[in-house]
Amino acid sequence: MSFETSIRTLDLQVTDVIEFRRAGAGRQQRVHAVINGTELTQLWHGAVGRWAAPIWSSVLGPSLEWWGPNGKPPPAALSEWVPVGYAPVLTCRCGDFACGGALAQIRFDRRLVIWANFKTAKFEKDVPLGPFIFGRRAYEVARDAS
Ligand SMILES: [Zn+2]
């Protein structure tokens, strides 16, 4: 496979949800990452054998800052679970990231954005998923549109 043909599309869809369970109680927004037309939750399920849920937009920060070129220092509640250089990409279906969330390294270069080294929140095993390579311009458009 050539390098060019390995570039994926990324769509980011933000949905409003009313969350009743403890960890995310209240009105929230989830950020759905859709890679080449397939929800990341589904790709994750295929790789790990269990389901996770789209991440809360409040975790990523304004303008999905954590998925941007400068990342974001993990808030105290997540610092134990998200090492420097990683970003949360999915949360557990119960709403508690540490329980069953997913993270990845997000790297930027001039033309590309790469999501790689997917891990479970507890780093319990290697996850055979990605890397996913996006054109940087299209990636920024998707972030701006969400
Ligand atoms: Zn859970």
C-alpha cells in the first residue's frame, strides 16, 4: 500500500445527550470520531472485543483542544490514566474513562495528523488498531466544524 492511499477521512460529530449515570450526570456532549465512514467505537470493538463510548467534549476542551496540535495537560481526574503525549479518544460506556476508555498518541506534522499507539486506559494490552493517518488540512476542517 502506498503512503498516499493510506490517508483516511475523519468526520467529527458532536451529539447532545442527557446522561443519567453517575460519572457523566447531566447534560453533556459526546464527540463521535468517524474514520473512513466507520465510528471509532466500532473499530475499537473490532480490535479489543468490547465496546467503549464516544468521549465527552468537556474532556477534550473548547474546540476539541486535546485533539489539536498543542494537546492539553490532563486534568487531575485523568492524570493517572493519560500519559503525556496521549489523548483520550473514547470513554467507558459507564462514563468513567478509567474503567474502559481508550487513548492514542496524536502527532502532527506539516501535512499530516497521525493517531497511533492506541491503548486501553489501563494499558493492559497492546491494541491492534491504526495507525490512522489524516491529511492535516482536512483534519483541521473537521475539528473546526465540530
Ligand atoms: Zn465502565
